[in-house]
Amino acid sequence: MYRNILAPIDGSAPSSRAFSVALQLARDTGARLQPLYAVDVPLMSYDVPGYDPSYVREALFDEGQQVIDDALARMKSAAVPGTPRILDVAPLDGDIAEHILKAAKELPADLVVMGTHGRRGVRRLVLGSVAERFLRLAHCPVLMVPAQAEPEIAVESGTAPQAAGERS
């Protein structure tokens, strides 16, 4: 079904949850998995007088390497093939969503699995959403994994399934 799955990751809880879903899909379908970490140094850090943005960039690459190393360990544990990638986003060369799109085309990805924080209203307007922007640009199927987990289902013998914490 899927040959190549791209999973943008950033070390956040929604990203980790989405990566778990991508890992399971890759294992179940025999697909190759490419975790992708994007290093994006904020443009404003280049404008501060006397400030060297290379420190920020280096710290982001170090963080990215840790996130990628964790993803690779999880892939090896699940016997899922693939090659993680760290992507350097140039400050004036488009946003992260556009760079993820380029990476998806280069792979070429049959599916992109992304986490989303699920922000709404003013928070979404102010903070934006890489996942939402990518979804609008995507050329292949995209699976958005929400930050919030589904309620657990408890099944007792002889009774109908109930949501965890629900009483009869």
C-alpha cells in the first residue's frame, strides 16, 4: 500500500505521537520511513546587533540530532527501514511547510504523517500551524494526528464497550 512514509518531527508530544502512528503504518505495510527534522533559525535572530545566529543554529542542529537519534532507535527496535534526515531551512527560502513539501517530493512520499497541536481561534492565528499550511500545499495523502489522545475503551465481559471513566 505505502512504499515511502515521511514523518516530520520536532520533539514535541504531538510530533512523537504522530511518529508512533507513522512507525506502526510503516511496519504494517512494509514501507520505508523517513523522519524529518527541520532546522529553522528565526529571521529576527539575524537582525539583533552584535548577536551571532550561528549559536542558535548550532543548538537547533544539536536538538535535531537528538530527536533524529531517538527516531532511529525506535525504527531499529520496530525493524522499520528508512533514513532520517535533518533539513536546513534557509531564512529567506520559504517556510517550513514548503520545505517539507520539497522533501516529500524528493522522497517521493506516498503518505506524510504529521502531528498537530489542534489550536483554535486566536492562538491559531497568532502561532500559525505548519501542519495546516502543509496540508494546503500537499500533493500526496496527509494523515494528521491530533495532540489529544482518544479516550480509552474499557470492555468487560458480558457488557457493551464504554469510554474509560464512563459509568453504566
